[in-house]
Amino acid sequence: MKEFWEENFIEKQAIWGFQPADSAIRSKDFFLANGLRNILIPGIGYGRNAQVFVSSGMDVTGIEISKAAIELARKHYGTKMTIHHGSVTDMPFDTNEYDGIFCYALIHLLDGKERSKLIADCYKQLAKNGYMVFTAITKEAITYGQGKEIGKDRFEMFGDLKMFFYDRETVEEEFGNFGLFEIAEVNEKYPFYMIKCRK
């Protein structure tokens, strides 16, 4: 997966533009309403979603597998964020506890063991009464079932990209022991679930 993203960020640069995703804006508002200040963003990419948190006065730490994406983040947003270079599968990268965690369109790119580890690792770094928000692609996406099937609800497509598609039952199974309290449907480019947990 590292090579896939490195090549994409080198070739396409700011792949998704600079407008933050709607769920990033909604999460920023939710975090502000709950007084959260210290935010972790696994899979921060080149920072397009992180910027809304930084602009709202929050301290942001990111994790990113692609060096090219980190360089883009520095170029466009300066050094206002701490970004750890590495895979989220190697968390934790620090011993900090975070008030809020925002993980956008990343978890569905992992296999079952990696998804379980990411959720558990994020929850471990969440401060008491902190919130974590994940967005994940759903089975309602037009890409569901396309490509080569490599597991239950998991397909290889767009070259080397492996994608898992969620339904509500799977969200309950994977997040149920980690303070899950809300599953909302949001439409970004694809239909996503916005999954909220509290510690």
C-alpha cells in the first residue's frame, strides 16, 4: 500500500483538491462543541482535512505513510502540524493522549486484523471522555462488488487498491466495544458511514 500512495501523490499531487471533506467540517464543529483541543489524524495525507482543525485553533498531529504527501502538507500548510512518517499499522508513534481522533476514508483500505488494530490503537490513545470519528465506505457505493474479490466484502480494484465495504452490522461488530454511539450516513464522493465513539 505504501508504494501505491507514494506513486499517486508524486504523480497527482493534491489528488482531491484543497477543499476539506464535509465530514471533516462536521467533525471539526462536533469537536469544537465538545471542547476538544488536541487532535490525532491517522492517514493525514497532504493535510486538506487537517486544515479545518488547525484553523479552528486545535493542535493537530498526523500519521502518513507517504513522504510525498507529507512534503505537500508542508508546502501548502507550513509546519503547523506534527506529522509522523509511517503506517498506521505501526501505531503508536508517540505516548500522547488525544481529545479527538479523526480518521477519514482510511480504515476500509485495511484488512481485518489491521482494522481491528487501528481501532484499538486509536482508542488506547484517546483521552478519557474523548471522541473518535471514522469515515468508511459502505456497500451502497457503486464500486461494491467490482474488481477481484479477495475476502468477504473486500475487493482489489484500481490497480493495487484493496477496499473493504461496510454495512451497519460490520460497524457494530468492529466498533461496538470501543464506545460506539452513532452511525450516520454521509455522502462524500461515495456513500460513507460517519462512525462516532466516545471513551
